[in-house]
Amino acid sequence: MEYTFNWGAFFLGILMLAASGALVIYYRPIADNFGSGAASYDRYRMWGMIGCALGFVVMLNLHTFLLTLLFSKFFGAN
């Protein structure tokens, strides 16, 4: 599969990266209001970091390559 750049995926990745970065920066007030307070601080920060990694992958349009690779292993598509 050949790599192709996609502006739509780039801007979607930027939005995902910004939202996840905001979650990493402001994890304490978000965990206090939506979670169980101090017990879930690390969990919110962890999901923010996972979101940052996924946003970076989508921004570089590598998600289509990874999904094609994964599905070709399971379903045998060429």
C-alpha cells in the first residue's frame, strides 16, 4: 500500500491532538467533575496520552495503513 497524504485526516488528527492535549493539561478539574476525584487522576491523564498518540497517527494518515495491515492478516485480502 502506498502512502498518501490526506488534508481531512490531518485536520481531524490536529483536533484529536488538541482535545487530548487539553485533557492531559486539565486532567484534575475534569477528573474532579466527571470522575471519582483524586482516585482517577492517573486514569484521565493516561487516556489523554493515548488520545495524543492516536491523534498523531491519524494526523500522519497512518491509521489507514495500520487498519489495512490488520484486516489483511485476519481476512487474507491482498
